[in-house]
Amino acid sequence: MDLLNRLNAYRAQEEQLRWDGTFVEYLDLVKKQPSVAQTAHSRIYNMIASEGITTDENGRKKYHFFSGEIYGLDASLERLVEEYFHSAARRLDVRKRILLLMGPVSGGKSTIVTMLKKGLERYSRTEEGALYAIKGCPMHEEPLHLIPNELRADFEQEFGVRIEGNLCPSCRMRLTGEYGGRIEDVQVERIVLSEDERVGIGTFSPSDPKSQDIADLTGSIDFSTIAEYGSESDPRAYKFDGELNKANRGLMEFQEMLKCDEKFLWHLLSLTQEGNFKAGRFALISADEMIVAHTNETEYKTFISNKKNEALQSRMIVMPIPYNLRVSDEVKIYEKLVQQSDMRHVHISPHALQTASIFSILTRLKESKKQGMDLLKKLKLYDGAAVEGYKEKDIQDLKSESHDEGMSGIDPRYVINRISSALIRRDTNCINALDVLRAIKEGLDQHASISKEDKERLMNFIAIARKEYDELAKKEVQKAFVYSYEESAKTLLENYLDNVEAYCNWQKIKDPITGEEVDPDERLMRSIEEQIGISENAKKAFREEILIRISTYARRGKKFEYNSHDRLREAIEKKLFSDLKDVVKITTSSKTPDEQQLKKINEVTKQLIDEHGYCPVCANELLRYTGSLLNR
């Protein structure tokens, strides 16, 4: 019954979207809301902007329109929206260019186009994105095209709306035949963009050049009506059903554009530059639509190497869409893909997708010329982690070193295929990081196109990812052993800070038990600092740096917490884990645990399940694996 109610509500909503009226009534709408007559490029930009734009402290823009679907491509999306959509919306010359998304396979190009198409469908159903067309026009003509060229300058001055384009052949004939030239009587209707209904959104995909007809793009003559209408130049004898016709007022996707036969591409020259194209025995037909195509780098290089393509090349805006280079965003991509499958009931152990992501990102990074910078450090910096000796400026320098970084490497589709293989093969409802790495390795063994040299390189990345997981696993178990972990860390931090402050200010510290004044506890401070390699010579500078950070926080009215300084946090963690290592080692590696050890294991397992997202299967596997690691 609830479904029936929803269906009734849906029908009522659809009915509210309907609007019919005369051209005069449409002019009233334009006067009240000029955006109903905006160009296709302007509509697409406003659609993206309507979802919200936020700017971070570095001035980088994030477009909420792409959130939840596209991850790790913020810089590419900012360039795409600002350099193309925003400029085109302002009628700058880039709107006279084909948008070509160029990047590696499974990098997000098709997803971006699909989002634009679906977004236009939704946006056209809102009041802000409403648009109207001459009723009965096969190309969903902008009604303002009815206004003669001689009156358009006056119209723009009065309404603030510029008119571009002319009536299609069909509407031109109907204006004379049906309406006797009286444009004020022409019927107008609200339209809703729809790819399924072929209203304002088109998709063209190349096929066999020998069998594909140009009519797929521009429409065709209806030979069954020639006898009735007497001429091929009669609009009634023509089917305006090509993709360029139907995509008018919106967007046309040109799939695998550079694989297309040349005769199809030449039609785009006039359309992009002048806003019209040639079809049948008619004058040039106006069309207001954005053309977006996508291709990979190899095909693009082949295309630009051909001198015959220079005219078309000059009418393209090429936007590189590389792979994501952030581990945290790669995890989100895999989570999204798993959720879209029928395997979402299978439990994936914490850090399994993160480990797979570390492997993927390593394959996409380029070696740096910076001294001491390896791929793993680069990976961590890109992901926002603190790496000793490097700052924000270094990240920008690293990115400027390789302009094609992210244009090659292992694609998300390969990794998710291997994760799927691991999901299906296990006879349990849980997989862990080792299962995923094992599946990735087996996939490389079965991949005939991977050279021996490439395979060795990829195997090395698997080893690095495994090593990173080992550290994560040990840390996870050690944290679970310390139930009051946060409290212990805070207590240790407070003791350290008290001693550092006394040391830097040449003061004594009061013993909490005896109350007597004593020297700062050098042994305590060094036991923490040595965990992160602070030398005897560097200890004073490090302690002063901590005091400066505390002072900065105090000035801003913020409290210095356990997580306020990444390196100090790491030192505190390592100190706690170091003190705990023997207990963890003995408990997890015992083949025949005694009653006390068994009780401890059960408590830790419960902690892993309740607090860290493990299930009973992967929690026990983690404990066994960590025990073997600590015994090495």
C-alpha cells in the first residue's frame, strides 16, 4: 500500500511539472526568471553550482555535485568546472570547443559524464532548472528563436537575455503553415530532459565504419513520405532524430570519439564553432548543446600525430582525468564498488581495502628526484599524513615534478575484480588484508600481458603493502590490549609535557607523592623521544618545538591534546606499545594458553569486535597473525 501511495504522489508530481501556454505567456516567464532561457553550458554549470561549492583554507574548491561518486579527483574536477564549465557559462570562447576527457581506463571519465547526464535530468525537474520548448518541435527548440533577428537587439536590452540560433526547418514551416506567421500564438511547453526519452540528452557510440550511417548523428530522410510531400527538402519528409538533433538544449556524449570515422567528426567542426550543423537539404540547423567525449592517452596521441586532425584538435579542450593518488579516497572507491555488488553481506576486515589501496597507489606514483624521498613517503604525504622533514610546500613540488603522474598504473577495476575473487573463493563470510593481497598476486600470475620486469616491480609493491599492513596489525592488537589506551596516552603525555616545560624553563618539578622539588625526569623524556629517532643533540630543539606548539594553541584558545602533534603522538604510541610488547607476544603466540591468557584473549577479541570493526573470524585471525609477527 505504501508503494501505491508513492506512485500516486509521483504521478501528482509529474503533473505539476506540466506547463502549456502561448509564446506571450512564455515571455512573462522569461521576464520573471531569465534563467529559463539560459544556454546549455550555463545550465550545466548552474546545475553543478546548485549542489554547493565549498572552499578550503588553501583556496581549493570542492563541488558537492560529485561527492559520493568521484573520489580523489578534486584538483581535476576544479580545473574541469572552472576552466571549462564556468567559462563556457559566461559565453567565453571555450564553449565553442568539444570537451575531451582524457585519461587511463577505469579512471572516472564515464562516471563524470553519467553524473552530468543524470544531474541534468534532475535539475530540469526543479524550478531553478526549468526549461521550455516550442510544442511539437522534434529538436525541443528554444521559443525565443521565434523572434526575428531584426528585433533581437531590442529584446536583449529590455529582457537582458541574448538570443543565439535560428528556428529549425520544422518550426519554420509550422510557423507559416499552422500559425500564419503569428509568433505570439505559437504553443510552448515545459520539457524535462531525459536520456531514455531522448530529450536534450544524447549518446553516440561508434560502430563498424562500413555500416554506421551519418544519419545516426544528423537525422535522415523519411522516404515513405516523399510521395506525399513531393520533396526531400520538405521538413515533414525528414526525421530529426539524430543524436545532434535530440541532444539540443542539453548534452551529447560522444563515446570513444577518436575511434570514430572521420566523416562523423567533421560535422562537429561547424557545430562547436558556429552552433549549427548541416543535415539533409536544409540550411544550417542551430543546436545549443555541450559535446563531451572521452578517450585514453594512447588513442589521443595517435589522433594528434595525424596532421589531418589539426582542425578538429584546435576545437577541443582536453581535460586530463588521472587516477586517484590518495589511499583514503581509493578505499572509498572500493567500498562504493563492493556496496554496488551482491557481495555486500560479506564482511571485509578493517585495513583490507586500505592495504589494497596502498598497493594500487604505489603503482601509479612516479619516482621523485628529491633526496630521501621514496614512493611510500610520497604516498603518505599525498594522503595528508605527516612525514618527518617535509611540509605542504614539498607536496606541491612533488606534484609539479611529474605532470603525467596518475595517468598509468593499476586501475580500480582490476583490484575490485581481485577483491571479488577473494570474496567468492573464501568459504567464510569474511576476508582480510592477506586474502586480498594473495588474490592480487594470483591475478598478476594469470596476467599474460604483464612483462617479467613489470611483474617484479608490482610484486615489490605487494611486499611494501604487506609490510605496512603488518605494522597496522601490530598496532591494532596492541591498542586492543590497552583498554584505557586513550587515558594511558593522556597520562603519559601530561607527564612528558610537565617535564619538558620544567626542562626548557630551567625549573624543577614537584614530585606528586613526596611533594619535594626534583629535576626533570630525563630518562622518561628520552624513553619517549627515542621512539621516533630524536637524537641527544636534537632533543632540546624538539622540546622547544613542543612548547611553541602549546603556546600557539593557548593563544587560539585551544587545548593541546594527545593528537595535536603527529610526531609526539607517534612517540607516545610507540612507548606504550614497547612497554606492552612482551605481554602481547606471550599471550597471542601461546599454542596452549592458560586460563589467564585465554581470558585475556577473549577480552581483546571482544575489544576488537566492539571497538575496531572486526568480526569473530577476522579478530581471531588477526591475533594469530600478530603473534607470529611478534615472534619473528
